Amino acid sequence: MRNRTVKFLILFLVSTSVHALSESEFVQSLLVNNIFFEKEQINLTIKQIEMDGDKSSYADWDWTVGGELGRISKHKNKEDYTSSTDYAKSTTQDVRKISTDITKKFFSNGSELKISYDKSLPIKDEEMHDKNGYQKDKNTTEYLDDASISWTLPLLKNKGGVLDQKTYDLAVLDYEDERLVLAEAKEDFIEGKLTIFLDWISYHAQIDIVKNRLKASKDILKTIQVQNANKTSVLTMRRSINKSQRLLLDLESKLKAEQRSLNAVLTSVDLDSNPLKINWDARVDLIQDLHQYCKESIRDIKRIEIEQLKNKRSVKTYQNSTLADFDFTISATQDDNKGNYSTYSKSSEVEYEAKLEFSYPLTGDTSNDVYLSKYRLKGRQLELKYQDKFDDILSDAQKLTTELKQGVKQLALYQQQIDESKGGNTELNEFLTGNGNIRFVINEQDEQQSLLLEQVGAAINYHKNRIEYNSLMDRLLINVI
């Protein structure tokens, strides 16, 4: 049966023209033209921006520059116990300063590098009067240069950047989860539209079957009228034709409803000139080891695994937060200073330092302990969620597998019945020779039509199960593109 074309479909379906739209072409048209996918893609792009932003805020170079321009004026007067002036001093100072700081954290070990530089070049004028008379010093070359570099490596708390990198690590997992959400949304959308696609095919096939029945019935009516059959037979045949016409109108109404639904999503396709078609002989490739496949390939399972990874990352954070602060730091600093009162005085100082710093709160951190207990318990909850979802998917897949296997057998039986009914019209031949009853002719037509309509229903049901199966196994887009 797998390689046999269902013969009645060749006879009745006009949608097999060269311009017909196949299942894969239908899906491609949706993927290219429907705004749903662009809307969903934006969510993934947002997650990408957030993830990149978290990484940049942690590991990029952070460079700041500052400056200061100002003027300072001071006046100080001091008197002794005789109320005479001991000394008086006036100072004005133009301040010019510039500073810059550069920091960077490293993903590899959580260490932090800091570089800073400060430079000032004030101009100071100073006057001082005291018991010894007037004094004045004017300094126009005073400056101060400070440069330092330090590197700090956490050895316990925040070792490897486990605390600082949490936001980024969670953002990476959120991005991966959003990627799965996007793929799931696409398949759910496509599955829903393919259901409409199959309904359109179904009604179209049924209409062709009923039209064929109507044509045959009308031909019989003409024949018996020519043979001057009794009025009862003619009336009975007309009633049968009317019944078929009512069924045809009902099917055409349903087809129009499905076509309106399709037109809403296929804005660039004219279904009148590009009708839909399906490969009726297509059979699903059933997965042999469902248990292993579900573990490795099902998105809903992977999403729960991502939840577990996020939870483990939080547990790791709160566990690390219970440790002591224990950091190793090395640094170097150089200070160059031009003296205040002598144009020729200046100093230069270089300092190197290596140190270990330790700090631990003896009272503990109640809030951290609460969150640690919470996320540990949530880990068990996620294990149960994983198993529950896994069992549901496995059960649904096994059920669909059974239905698909039964569907193939059912279609084979229908085809066998159709093949056996070839060369029928026994009752019609009997009636035309005057040995039969028109009701038997109509019953024979009803049975043939019912068999063909049931075959269409069984075939459509099989293909809906095929699409549902592939969607459940998260391979629908792979199988239809």
C-alpha cells in the first residue's frame, strides 16, 4: 500500500494540477509571508540583546574620565592674647585636574584589574603677614601625578566569578530557552494551519465524490425517463438526487469556510488558481526507540533541563555566598609631587603591595540560607516535573504510534473493498432489464459513495495523526520542508 496511489483520488481530485500547492510549499509560504514568525523572532532578538548586555556589563573594559576646573580663595587671620595680629594669610588657587580609571573583570577566574591615573596642576598665589613682616610665595609649577594598578583574585567567595557572573549565566540559559520557545511556537502555528489545510483537502475530495455521484444519478434519471419507467421510480430517483445536492451544498459551505481561513494566512496565494494537494501515499517514519529519542530531542524536555540548570546555578551562587571573603591582591602605585613653597622641590614615591584579605560574618546570613533551602527544594520539584512531562510525551507518542499503524491497515482494507467493488452497478443492470427496483440502485450508489467518503475520512485522519506525531516529536518543520 505504501507505494500505491489511492486510485479514487486520481479519478476525483482536480487539485493535482501542475499549479497545485503541496504541503511543503504551503508551509514555506507561511514561513516566508506570515507576520507571526517575525513577531516571535523579535522575542529571541531581545533575549540576545539582554545576554550580550549582561556579558558586556561584566567583562568589557570600563573606562571613565573625569576633570575639574575651579578657583579657590582663602583668607585666614590669627590674633594673639594681646589682640594684635599674629599673622594673616590670603591664598588664591586655580585648580586644574584630570583623572581616569579603567577596570576589567575576567570570565576565566573572576579576577578584577584596576588601573587609575590622577593629575593636578594648580597655580597658587599666597600672601602672609606675621610679626616678622610681609611674606610672599608664588608657585606656578606645582603638580601631582598619581598612577596605580591592582589585580584582585577571589579565592573563596566569588571564586571563578560565581557570584558576579550569575546574571550572565542565567541570561545564556534564558536565550537558549527562548530559542526553544520560538521553535515550539513555529511548529504549533504550522500544525494548526496544516489542520486547516487537511480539512480543505478533505472537503474538496468529498465534493468531487458527491459530484461524481450526482452525475451518475442524473444519467440514470435520464435513462429511466427515456425508457418510460414508472413515476414512482422517477420520483424516488429525483429524491435521491435532491439528497445528494443538499449534501453537496453543505460540503461546499464548509469548504468556503476553510478557504476563508486559509486566505487569511496565505495572502499572496490564490487558492482558485493554486489549489492545495497532498501526497496521499505519504507515511510517517515511526521512531523505534521513543524513550531515548524523547530524552535527546524533545523541546519540552530540554526546557525543563534548562530550568534545572538555572536552578543549579542559583544553588551554586547561594552556596558560594556562605563562604568567607578571601582575596589575593597585588598592586603598584607611583606618586610624583611638585612641592608647594619651592620651585625646585619635588618628590617621587613608588609602592608595591601583595596582600591576602579575609572576612567572615560569624552571625551568618539568614536571607542567603533561606534562598539556598528554597532552590534546593525546587531542584526536587523540577525532577518530578521532568518525569511527569516525560511520561506524558512518551504516552502520547505510543498512543499515536498505535493509531498510525492501525490507520495504515484501515486504509489497506478500504482500498481492498474499493478494488472488489469495481465493475459494480449490478442493481442498475438488473433494473434496466426490468428485473430490479430503483431503490436497490440507489442503495448501491449510497454504499459506493459512503465507502469513498469513509476512505477520505480515514486518509485525512491518518495524515492529521501523522502531523500531530511529527509535531509531538518536534520534527514537523523538518519533515514538511
